[in-house]
Amino acid sequence: AQLLAKQPTGTRHVFGMDANTYAVGSAKQQGVSEFAAEYRQLGLTSCWGDAPDPTNITTFNARTYLQPQLNKAVAYKDLASPGTGDKNPKDFLLFPKGSFGVESTTKDNTGQKAYVERQPFPTLTFPSDHGVLSSVLKLLPPPSPLAS
């Protein structure tokens, strides 16, 4: 927010980020609702709006038995069980509130412009452990100086 304040008048910015948020926060993990409260306080909003849905996940993965840290491995049959793997709303596009309107936002975890809910990834055809976000944003007119 401080960096945005230093930008020339009329510039518009969009930030894509892995916010590393969790559906439910804890002492060690930032919840998506707490993250949203922070970005709203900074005058920002997101492609998911001011209050993102904690069940709108953009990750669905877990370590396999072929990776280091076997204690974190999850069997495929157990992946959908609560508390296993990483199934959280972590990915965001942020921008200053009032600069853009969100026409649409889509997720992709297939590489085919589609998102299959409850499908673990990465896969052989989709190598990322985060879904791809795509938003159509509409540039909003700058606020009128008379409006303040």
C-alpha cells in the first residue's frame, strides 16, 4: 500500500500472489478471512472480492511416498479426508479497491482452462501444485475530485 501511494497518478496495479492462506487460521497459519481483513485495511480488494469464500480452494495436494519427509506423505485413498494434504484458498489477484471491477474469475488445474474440484494436483498433465487464476477486470474510471 505504501508503494502504491508513491506511484504516478493514474497508474493501475494488479498483484498476483500465493498468499499461503488457510481455510481456517490458527496460531501458526494465516486464515483467509484474516488475510482479507488485512488487504481491505490497506485499501485493496481481490479477484474473490472483499470476503473470499474459505471453501474456494486453489491447492489440493500432498506429499507422496516418493518425496522426502515420509512422515508427511498421504496415501491417495486418504487425500480427500479432512486434515490431510493441502486443500486451501491460497491464490489471489489483489488491486486497489475502486480501480477495477471483476467481470469474472476462473481457476484451472488441468491446463485445459477448466478446474476439477476435489482433483489432486500436480498431475502428469498439470505440473503445478497451485491452480492457475484468470480474471477479466474492467477498468473503472478514476474517482471524481468533486466526489470527495
